[in-house]
Amino acid sequence: MQSNQPCPICDRQKNTRPIFENDDWLVRHSAETNIVGYVLIEAKRHFLDMADATESECASYGEILQR
């Protein structure tokens, strides 16, 4: 994503209180659904596919899933 384009995910991340976050990921409650307890894991870096995630991002994603 080009830096001059607005990003709805980044905009939401600015206005939310995360449940948990690390250097690569943010975990938050979903305000977009009506399902109690539904959470989202969002990357802090822009990429479209997990295949584009770095080795470090993949490792820290696994750590979040274990929490």
C-alpha cells in the first residue's frame, strides 16, 4: 500500500485500546461484528498475504496465538 493512501486498518488501530500487542501485531476486540469475544489480530506493517510476512513476524504471530 502506498503511504499517501488512507488505510482503514491503521485508522482503526489509532482509535482502539488493544487487548495485546507486540512489535509486529495488535490484538483487538472487533467493533465490526456483533459476536461477543470476537477478536482480530492485525499486522502493524502493510502486507496483503501471510506469505509476505517476515520470519520474525511469523514467529511473533505464533507467540500471540499461544496466549
